[in-house]
Amino acid sequence: MQKPCNCGATMHIRLRTVIFQNKVEIENVPIYSCDDCHRSEVFPPVKPELTGYIRTLGPKPEPATVSFGDLSELAHLMQMATSKEHQHRSVESIVEDRVNELLDLLLLARSLEDGAWAENVRHRLTQITSHMTTTYRLS
């Protein structure tokens, strides 16, 4: 995925580590980067998840390392799509398998009457579907 940079070059998306207050390392954050002017910006669909997480850290966070894929379903899918384990699979099949996995987890959470878990799974499904409807203009 790419987009034009303000300098006229092309920005490419990469999974990078964002460091908050020199204490918290947030790994695998999708970032657009320009190799020419070195400008970078967070991939817009995941920015609300990133800023929301940073808000939860407070003004004096404890040192930690977090995988952003645990917080953002789109980051999780990008990690999967770029991993060596899945290099021979299409992005569509990775997304389809993940949606099916999440639907199975939603059924399990509901059968166990675990409302918090079910809500977390619904939120992850919403992250995928809202991005897909935007990407493919289905809405």
C-alpha cells in the first residue's frame, strides 16, 4: 500500500515501532514512510486505536513493550500478511480465515456468556469490516 507524499515521492506502508515517552515500545504499528524526505505518518485506519491506547498509558507510563497487533485487528492482519509463515497465501484468504476465526470466537464467547470477550471480538470484526467497506467502497 502506498500514497503520495507532500514532497512528490511515494510513501510506502511499513510495520514500525513507535516509542512513547522513551518508555513504551509499541511494535508493528502500520506507518506510511517516505524514503526521500523521511516523513512518516500513522496509517489513518489504525490511528484511533493507537491514540486510544496511548491515552490509557497516562502521563507516567511504566516501561513496556506491546505488539500493536494485540490492539488493532488491521495491524494483526498486516503482521500475518507479511510473515514468512503466510507468504504463499493471498491477503484475501488471510482475511477470510481471520474473520471466520473471530466469528467462531464470538459464538464461543456468547455461549459462555462472557460479555466483555464478545464485545472485544465484535470490536475486532468491526475494525476489519469498516476498513473493507472503505477500501472497496461498499458503503
